[in-house]
Amino acid sequence: MQKRNLGGGSGLSVSAVGLGCMGMSTTYGERNDAESTATIHRAIELGLDFLDTSDAYANGVNEELLAQALKGRRDKVILATKFGNIRKPDGGNAVDGRPEYVVEACDASLRRLGTDVIDLYYQHRVDGDVPIEDTVGAMASLVDAGKVRFLGLSEAGPDTIRRANATHPIAALQTEYSLWSRDCERELLPLCRELGIAYVAYAPLGRGFLSGTIHDQDDLVEKDGRRNHPRFAPENLESNRLLVGYIDQIAKQNNCTAAQVAIAWVLAQGNDIIPIPGTKRISYLEENIGALDVALNEAQFDQLNDAFPVGVAAGERYGAGQMKRLGI
């Protein structure tokens, strides 16, 4: 398995493709813990050692799933989790970056994960009401206490990243990055390279859409959360489907799948980028890892870059409420 390094002076290397675990417990249809566990075990067998979860995924259930799946295997993986996205009693969402909550959330995650230390601990969303120095200062205290090894941020803005990194070295920034979500190339990716921060790309398959397997909402089960994403709305699906046609063409030229082309494109944007496509199925896991063997030529890169300029996708990547919490 190819390796890539996290930043922030961590000296920590992880598999070049990671595994996003959210969909194993929430958002993308019914749970199947046995299938998800088998997928995690297969990932480890194949040398994939970078697992990503959050206390927000099914209110901690996803962390508990990983604890069970990693019994006897914890030393085989680099385990990343997040805090700060919380569900209010009325069902709404909020963000909490208070220092006292940082410590409380970490202790709860450690219990659910059944581990003594979290390898990479992210603030899931930035709390605009709490100075980032206070939040990251509390996160740094967890490093001092031996509860956390390295720190990360998710969906943070440039000023926040600079201030956070000045408070304590940040090893990784996690944001959405794919052919149809390239906004980060304007400021965030150059800033991370300036500061020596690795870039962890979630949803490199556009939540599965860039794999070419989703043609309309009928392809999504009733409980699939993508039905509520603007890019999967009926009024946006048709134009977005046309974009996938460009990926299909290149997949045929390379005798691979559209998903592998989409991930290979992300991988090729720099050795400091680590895509973490999510899946709960072994077949998709193996397909995703196979992207490491796909070599796109210069003409194919030009085709993809021309077809997928920044802002090309129809619809925002989240609903209005969630979009407000990005890039703070």
C-alpha cells in the first residue's frame, strides 16, 4: 500500500487512500454492522490503515462500531475522529468549541472507541462564538495528557487555519474535495501547503455520484440522506449526470471504473492529499483502493479539468443551514 504523510511535523504516514466510516452507521440507508465490520477487516488486510469517524455519526454509534471491529486490531490502524457537531434536543444541529466541551467530548470518544489514545482529533466544525485559540488550546492539552496524538480541523476557513496552527501545529485539514467540489483550490489547498498541513479529502466520489451509479432519486433508498442534498435534487440531477459522462469516457479508455478515475484524479493533485472515500461494502472498498493503479495521462487530466471547472456542479454541496457553518 502506498503511503502519504500527515503534516504539522507529525512524521506520521498513513495509507494513500483512507476509509470514511460515516455511511456504515448513518445517512446512506440501512445499517449492516456485520458487513461494515467485514469491510474494515478487509481494509486492514489490504494495507489500508487510515480510518475516519466522528462522534456526530449516528450520535456515537459509528465510534462504537469501530471499537468492536478493531478488537485485536487497534494497533493496525491510524484512527481519526472528530468533535463539535452536536444534535440539539429539538433535532437541530449546533456547534460547540468551548474548551470544557473539548475535553468532555474527547473522553466520551475514547470510551466509545475503546482506546487509550486518538491518533488524529479534528474539530468537526468551527464554533464562530469561541476563539479558535481557546478551542485548539484545549485540544493541545489533550495531546499533553496523552489522550490525542495529533490535531486536525474540518471545513475551517483560511484565517482560522492560520490562527489554529499558530496555537498548536495542525496535522491535517479535512474538507470535501472532488472533481465537482474544487473550491478549496483557490485558497485552502495553497495555504495548507504553505503551512505544511496535509489535506484529507472527504467525499472524493461526490457522495457516490461521480461513480456513475446514481441516475435519479429512485436509485437512493427512502432513508438515504442524499435525497436532501441539493446536488441530488431532481432539478439538478440531469445536468450533473451529464458531467459524469466525461468520467465514463476516460474510464473506458483506462479499462477501469468511473469511481477509480475520480479518486485517481484526487490522488494526482498532490502527495499531500489523502482521499477517504466512504463505503460499507468490500467490493466498493477494493474498487476504491484500485484507483492507486490508475495512471491518467496529460490529455485525460486536461479533459477532466476542462469539464469540471470550479463551481460546475448544479446545486450547493450542502443545504443552506449547513453551508453557513463551512469555512468559518
